[in-house]
Amino acid sequence: MTRYLFTPGPVPLDGRVSSVMAEPVAGHRSREFAVLLLRVQNRLRDLLRSAEPVPLIPGSGTGAMEALAVNFTGPGSKVISVSCGVFGERFREIARRCGAEVAPFDIEPGRPCLPEDVLEACRIHPDADVLLLTHNETSTGVCNPLEEICRALPKERPLILVDAVSSLGVVPLYPEKWGVDALASCSQKGLMAPPGLGICWLSPRAREVLSKGREAPTVFFDLKAFLSGLEREEPSVPYTPPVTVIRALDAALDGILQEGSRKRFTARRRFARSLAAGMESMGLKLFVEQKEHRSPGVTAVEIPENRAEDVRKALSDIGLETAGGQGKLKGRIFRVGHFTREDWPEICLILGSLWAACREAGISLREPDLKNIREVYEREDVPCGKSL
């Protein structure tokens, strides 16, 4: 049986990305690796529309989030954590374990964090040093309006640290232009590379804070060490990196930039919009009700009678791997990841399989309205976010 991976990370790899991992491993102190690292830096900067450094940290998105927290928070710092899901709560917990005083501000899962929410949190805690935000909440499929949030904040504001783990490469993300101070992401979601790399980006303001701050209580996640290596004529990393994953990321970024980021962002939004229309035509409810805040990379759908796990099992039995709900949402929703280059055939595959899986689980649905879904698919796209 052919297996299809529709989880919100890791994602299927295209042939070119997979093939470069079979090439001989380069030494991480070699000139070959320095050239590779510089090329990856430049491609990430192009994607982010920024000239600032982008440290690559062995690990995952959570590792990148911890790198930000351990370098910018700690004993004596006060952190506002605005969360609308599991991964906002994870960022908060990392800061708490770093010793920071955390001021939580929670949004109901499924709802986006809006500028007025963040402004209210900052008004209540004017003495905060750091603000933690999530761009795309993977656990619920909501994409928060990060650009609008940043623009709404006053000039005198906390340092803005952003979880961009499932947004980088899927939606417009221009941290320097928007006023983000640091972000954390990873290789295995929107960048369509294998797991193994945490990715950070730091603004000039963040680097100034870092240079004047205390010594990081960590060796492995010390961002000063990573930045120092990137400033050399031949860029380097402080510790042994996953060389093959960096090579795969290079190939994946090359594909994204050749396709064109605008075209890619539009295609992901069109896919998400069409998939949502198909699910709704079957009688299912999308977990994120506000269409303009639905993620272009992951769709969360509610299943009647809290039987999402039954449907996931039935989908797995016919070859489709999806993700379940997390925490209190387990059993209530399941999530479909579409970070890569899924298109019309995959829409039909997912919807037809979902209908069959629900029927197998004893849940009666209408057949998907393919004529209407195709009309939605062919409709001219509305750009996601203010910037493209």
C-alpha cells in the first residue's frame, strides 16, 4: 500500500532534496561546508527579506524556541506570553523554566490573537521585557496577524520573540520590516527539508540586547557563539551540525526561491481554502471559524461525537497519515498538513479518503461537492497578510 504523509511536520521530501543527502558528507570545518553555510544564509535572508544573520541550531523548532528563551529571558526578566494553543503554551513553559516571571494572556483555541489582545496584555504589564507570540499555531490551524500586531505596538515595547516554526516558508514573514526582534523556526515544515535544524533570526535590536546582556547559562544554545561564527569571512558553526540536513535545506530553499515565494504563498493559501470548502461541503466544521485566519499550512477539522481518533485510524488503514488534536482537543479534531506542493489531485485524495474513513467509522457525511470545490480552487486568490 502506498502511504501518504499529511502531518504538519515532518513533510514528504521531493526527489532533489532526498538525493543530495546521499552525497558524501563534508567536514564541518572544510571550505566546502563554509560555502554551503553561506549559501543557505543568503537564501534564508532572501526569503525573509533581511540582511541579518540566521543561526542554524542542531535540533528542532522547540530547540530554536529554547535558544531564544535562554538567551533573552531568565531570572529578573518579565515575559508576556500571548497564547492561543499548545505551542504558545510551550514557548511560555520554556521561558518559565529559564527562570523568567511569566505573565500569561490566553486566547481561546481556534481564535486568533488580534492586535487589540496583544495591546491589552502589554497595557496590563507595562514593565515586561519580552513578549512571546506565535505566528502560526500548529495545534489549531490558526494563523495570527503578526504584521498587524507588530505595527499596532508602540515604539517603546518589549522585545518581540516569535514562534515561526510552522509559518516560515508558507506565509509571508518579513521580521525586519514588521518589527519582530527574533524568531524561531525549523527545517521540517514550511521549508520542506528533513528534521534536524532549528532556525533563528535576530534583529539589530536583539543582537544589541544580546551583546550587553549576561552570559547565557548554556553552551549549546549560546547564540553569541553562533553569531560569531557567521561573522567570519568563511562562516562556521560552533559545534558539529547535521551537515546532510543543511545540504538538504539548501536544495529545498533553492526550489522555493526558484518557484518564487509569492507563487508559493498563493498556492498554499489556495489549497487550504479549497480543502476547507470541501470539508464544509461534506457537513464538517472547521475548527478555525474565521476564514481569513485559517492557516495555509495546516487545517484542523472537528469530527462529530469526539471521534477524531477513530477517523484518523480509518485514514491510516487506507494509507493516509494525519495528526490528532493535542491536549484538550484530542479526539475532538484532527489536523491535515499541507506545507509542500500538494495540489488538486491531493485535495481529491484527502476528501475522498476522509469521506470513506468517516463512513468506515459510522459517521454519515454528504459526498464532497467537487464542482463547487473546483470553482473555489480556480478562484483568484486573495493575498494572505498585508505583505507579499
